[in-house]
Amino acid sequence: MKIGITERGDASIDYQWKGKLPSVDGAILITKNLTDQFIDTVIKCYENGDKLIVHATCTGWGGTDFEPNVPDYKTQLHQLKKLINKGFPADYCVLRIDPIFPTLFGLKRVMEVLHEFEKQQTEIQRIRISIYDEYNHVKERLKVAGYNPCYGKNFYASQKQMENVANALRSFSYQFETCAEDLLAKKYPNSFKQVGCVSNKDIELMGLEPVLNKEENGQQRTGCHCLTCKTELLTNKYRCQNQCIYCYWRDKK
């Protein structure tokens, strides 16, 4: 079994994934910009029988220096509702808040997204979260743009910063999915559940037989809980047109 995913870029910018759908059993499409073109393409693929799940990424930073070419969160959530209204099942949609900056202002952004999400009443049940990782080249990008790195010389959020995220999100009634944030899932199991971005939950939603070999972390990434049937659908190796300041990809030279 192969489940495709678009982690190397944005599925609404790079449509390579569409031509690769026949080679996978299902696909998870991740985008920060649910354009009308993307929505129409997803609807056509879904009506054609392709098994798809859409991760609508919405961090609250759209239209700022951190995500200069990404729409603001109200636009993204409005477009998510449009996707559902056009016939794509809410069960196949995931609100993805990735990354979360564990700062006072960063958490304020997340709260705004979640409050607006509740107003939309889309019937979406799944919300995935991920806490910001800070690569050295990202620290330099931040400095050039006039911002201070969040973690000093560290790569991950501190335990205190992760606790701040947990306390903010636990004010909502959701059980948030998370892949690599072990601390949150272990300490607050009612609010956080450790589920890979590709999991048996997704496979079952697609109507496929569950993977009996539940081996995880096929990508050898620390903390990753994705099943080994995960396969990348994009070939991008540089920061995409969204130009997110925190992107782990470097820029083309």
C-alpha cells in the first residue's frame, strides 16, 4: 500500500500530485491556500473516485512577514467551508495548525484561528497541531527580517513553552492530533492524541484495509509516527512561493 502526501511544498501551488494519483492508493493533500482552482481540482478528483484527505493549514500568520504570500486565516477558513459546500466530505478535511509559535503573540494567533473555526460550523472533527522547530538557517532569516529567534541556540521548544501551548489549547474541547509532540500526548491524553500524518485512521477513512504492519517512522525523523506506507508526491527542494519565513527548505541560489 502507498499513501501519498504533499509535505515538500504546497498542493495548491505544485500540482505534480494530480498526475501521481494513479500510482498511490490514496493521498493527503496539504495546502495553506485553498484557491478556487485547488478546490475544483480536488472535487473533480474526488468525483473521479480518487481517495483524498485535505489538510487545510491555517496558522493565523497569513499575510504577515511570516507567511507573506499566504491568505489570512479568515479567507482560508472561508475557502475550507466552500470546499465542503461543493461536496467534499467534512470527514475528509483536517484543520492543520502547523506550526504553532509558543510565544504570547503566537498563541494569540492560534486562539483567533480556533475561534473563527468554531464560527464556521463546518462539522470538521479533526485538528492537527505541530509546534515550531527552529533551524539555524531560519534563525538567520528571522534576524535579517528584524526578528529574534524564539529558542536562542536551541532547535526545539522548551518544556515550559510546550506547556504554554498545552494550556492554551486545552481551553477548547477538541482532542488535537499531533505527530511528534510526545510530551503533550503523554501528559494530556484527553486533549492530545499522537497520530501520524499518515495513519490507520486516514486509511480507514479512505475505505482501505488497515495496515497490519504498523511499523512507524519510515522517514527516520525523530518523533515521527507516520506509517511506512507514506510516500512523497512532490519533488520540491526549495522554499515555495508562499515564502514562509520559518520554512525548513532553503532558498534557491
